[in-house]
Amino acid sequence: MALFALPSTAETWRGLAVENESRCSVYEAADYSYPASIEREIVEQQGGVWSPYTRRRFASIRETDIEHIVPRSEAHDSGLCARSKDARRGFARDLLNLTLASPEVNRRQKRAFDPADWLPDENRCWYARRWIQVKRKWQLSVDHAERDALEAILGECRMARLQGPER
């Protein structure tokens, strides 16, 4: 389901507009609200209380944070700043973009970084593909550094598949 059409003059990569990030309106975290109860839906979707970034399993959801794969402020500066509060809230609650992470990873390591500035220790191929899926779904742009980092990860994923399992 495409939410918005890409401008025909934009440079594109994998179906995404490549352009510099722009804060076309003030970022208000309240515009990107989500209910804490969504954590249960994330656990159901993932099949347990664990983080794909570290492959760590947790004893309880109290040990985790709800984590936006594409951070809310990143999405804001990649196109959501021009959209309605309803669209922003929809983005914040989109299960495609939600996972669990330890507070250490979410608040101190990943924060609002994009793949040019932070990559998970584990599941980098999954992370890159999911990042692109979310950005496509919401018709968000990528900047040049972000695109280059994602392309490098995807190249590593292709090489790993070509090499096959170790003997």
C-alpha cells in the first residue's frame, strides 16, 4: 500500500527517494505516541521476549524497551514532517517498525541513529531489509550516507549467501 507517490525528479535507490534529511516542521515526540500495550503485540509477532539486535532473550518485557527500527525522529526528517499527526501516530504504532531491545541498546547505543551511524551486533541483514521495508511502506527518503551503509550491508548478505555454509 503506497501512501504517497515519489516525485519523478528524485534520485531513487531500491524504490526510495535519495535526498538530504529535512526537518520541515518541529519534531514533537507526542505526535508519535503509541500505547505501552503494543509491547504484547510485538512479543506475539516475534514469538517471545527477545531482541533481534543482540539475539538476547529476556525473562520479562519489563527488561526491554519498545524500539522503533526506523526511529521516529529519523522518519520525521525523512518525510513524515510534512504529514498529518494521524500519519505520524500510525507510523509510531506500525508493527513492521517495532521490535524489542535492551534499554542499554535502545537508549545508549542505537538512539535515533540510522544505519550510517549504528548497526546491530546481530542480524544486520534482517535489520537492513526491515529498514528498507519500513521506509518504502511509509514513502520515506534515505540520505546518501544511509543508502551507502545499507548497500554495503546488503552486499555482505549476498556474499554470505554465495559462500554458503562453512565445511
